[in-house]
Amino acid sequence: MIKVSVIISFYNKIDYLKLVLSGFERQSFRDFEIIIADDGSNQKVVDEIEKLSLEVPFQFIHLWQEDKEFRKNKILNRAIVDSRGEILIFIDGDCIPHSEFIKEHVNYSLKRVCLTGRRVNLSEKLTIQLTSQKVKEGFLENHFLKLAGDGLFGQSFDIEKGFYFRSKFLRNIFNRKKRGLLGCNFSIYKDDFLNINGFDERYETPSIGEDSDVQFRLELTGCKINSLNNIAIQYHLYHKIQTRLQKNLDLFEEVKKLKIAFTDYGINNRF
């Protein structure tokens, strides 16, 4: 059995996906598979992904569903079902992992504990400069001063989240504060996620449904959310900020009132 399944939510941004996969090529931990959870990319992109699957040095699965607007949670649930790892790591197709990313999620993994890391948000300027070769050579990890400079004088932000602490003392200090689950950077044992029936597929716009809702329902089961700030690091490629829609907020309020961990609109969908 594979130790880890990395599930990457994806839609059409093939250039970004190539950078992300380059980040996984340099992982120190190697016992993993990649599952691309594709929410309806066009045929040209699908063809490119199939070519990529023959080039990468790790096990690779591409799952695709028809494009019917935003159905990210539906394809993520399908990826969970098809995954072969006992630990699931969820990321987005615009987040490049630090070379120790998988290793740290695995090292801290515990049953009934969900781990959540953080990400550096890169500016458009820095994003444009990146190539697969640069990512493979560790450009983002080895040029922290460049990132810091762009954080001070450019448009990158959350640069401090890119400090990778090896010191146990510093790790403990910077993770005393409880942090919310980040949908693009979290891990959990597969069995614990199945206990809440995966993602709620009623969320059909970005945000909340991939993180806040999941955290709330996991905590109802007694599952703890532990922070991996400055430990499990990502570099988020630039895109315009998406707004939260009231539809999601209203649905989440309903979930909080009912206080039911197991969604009827998840992997085993009753409706």
C-alpha cells in the first residue's frame, strides 16, 4: 500500500500545474502518488496532462469530470475514493510545495488529527519568472532574500510563512496558536476523512466548502486541527483574489446550526 496520496485540485492552468509537479519531483519523501482532481479542463489541457503522466518520476493518476461550472468538491471526493494512500494530502494546482513538504506532513501525522500548513503568496512578477527548471533547482527555497525583497517592495505577501524551521524549539513557538484549516494545504488519514463522508458537494462556489466546513465537521468527531506553520510550506502562484459568495456563507451557517459531522451530500451521496 502506498503511504501517501497527494490530491491536487485543478482546472485548466496547465503552466501552473507543470511548476507544481516540478516541486514534487524534488521531494525528500518518495513514497507517494499524485492524483489530479480535474474539474473539467478542456481537451487540449487533458492531452498535455496525459503527456506529463509519462514524464514524471512518481505514480500519477488523472481524474476528469465534465465542466459544469464549479464542482471542485465532487471531483475531490472521487479522488478520495480512488486514492491508495493511508494519508491524504490536499493541495491546489497553483501551490508549489517546499522540498520537505510531504515529509513534514507524514512526520507529524496522527490518527484523528488533521494537519494544516501555510503558504507564501507570490506576486505576479515573481510568478512570471518561474520555470520548471528553476523550481527543480530549488529557486524558491534558495532565494529567500529575493522573496523578502518582493514582500517589502513588491506585491508578494505572507513571506514570513516561507521560513522553514528545523529547530523543534522554534516550531513549537510558532505553532502554539491554533490556526484554521487551509484547503490548499492540509493532510489527514483517509479513514478519518471518510468518517465525515468527505467534502460536502453542495458548495458550488470557491471557499468555505474546502476548508471551514471540513474543519467544523472534523472537530465534531473529536478530530484535532494541528498547525504546521513554517514546517509544511507552499508557494502560491499569483492569481486574482476570488470573492466569497453569500450562497456558501448561508450553507455553512446551516451546517453549523445542525452540528452533524457526516454530510449526506458527500462521497456516499444520498440525494
